[in-house]
Amino acid sequence: MSGHTGKKAVVVGGTHGIGLAVVRALAQAGAEVLATGRDVAALQEISPAVHALRSDVTDMADIERLGRAAAERLGRVDFVFVNVGTAAIEPFEAVTEESYDRSFAVNAKGPFFVAQRLAGLIADGGSIVFTTSVAETGGGSVFTAYSGAKAAIGAMARCAAAALLPRGIRVNIVSPGFVRTPTMGIEASERDRVAFGNMGDELTPMKRHGHVDEVAAAVLFLAFDATFTTGATLTVDGGARHLAAS
């Protein structure tokens, strides 16, 4: 498959789970990719066209280094995937100022400033996709800060879509439900992850988790094929957002 030969992409949060699946799909399709994360070992053997950069979105100096690295290694960029996030299982009454600030730093502040820094490198007519979560519309009492932060970056993504429209840059959102990844997207013990996964299978109308490749396909659709779509959210959740109550 070489459908994206000559394309250049940055995947922020590309070292595991959904991000890694997107990196692999891009590389298999012929694109050149700069992928970031805190553990870049998984990127080493994908393709010579994949460049790895250890980076932390909560560190503004790292975001600036990412911008310089993208300019030096790729030059103009066709697509940026902002795929970072983490959730602590934390009841409403247990949220502290520290845990609140961390959630917003990882899930909202970091993604916003990454997109802002990289926007100037995106070619006119390019695209950005942000990862949010079905939790942004109400994630239950144990995901208060996480749900708020994901809703915030979703709102900022729609504002970015308006801001970048004069350059023909499309900005869209992929909103996954329960997806099978190494961490399940949560900060928890292995026992709690298993319980969380079982709950996900029960709550999802399709009665299973999504596969990372299913989300990656949605991301690449928004990135390259949805040419008349901007400011939109594509939900990939097995029906959880719209059918769970039926």
C-alpha cells in the first residue's frame, strides 16, 4: 500500500496504542512520520521513514524542541495527529488541585500548545486530528477532571478549525470509546484495568472493545479523505455514545 507516498506527518503520542497504530498505517502507506512519546523503543523497527523523538507534552521546552525537530526533519507537514491523554480513576470528591492540574496539563494544555506550535509548519490544505474521548460528553463520576479536560480540548479544536480555515487546513476530532490498548488509557493497577475492560465490554452496545486499527482507519479518513469536513467529531465507540441508553 502506498496511498500516502510523499506525505509527511507528525504523530504526537505515537509510541503505543492508537498513536502507534496510526504511525504504522502511515508508514505502510508510504508516508514519512515524526512520532513522539516518552518511550520511543516501539518505533525503532517500523520503517526508516519513521523518526522518533522522546517528548513530553507537559513540558513547554519539549514542545518547542518538537517544533524545531519537525521543521528540520520534515519541513512542510501534511498532517498532525495530536493523540495524548491519560485518565485517573478518581471519584468526584477525591479530585485534588494537583490531580486536576495534571489532567488538564496532559489532556488539554499540552495538546493545544503542540497544535499551536506545529500549525505554522502545516502546508495549506493540510489537516490536524485531535483525540478526545466519549467521556467528554459525560464520563461518569470517576472521570470528572478527565472528562472536563477532554471536553476543553474538543472545544479548542473546533476553534482551531475556524482559525485555520483561511489556509484550507482542516481540524477534526476522533472520539474513541473503549479501545484495547496496553494501558487502556487509565492510570491504574492491572487488576483495575481488567475490571475496567470488563465494564467496557458490558457498557458498549457492540459488546466488545475497539481495535486500535479501527480507530487508526478513522483518523486517516479524517486526515486525508474527509476533504469537505472540518470542526467535526467522528465517534468510534461501538455505539456507546448514542445507543447505550436504548
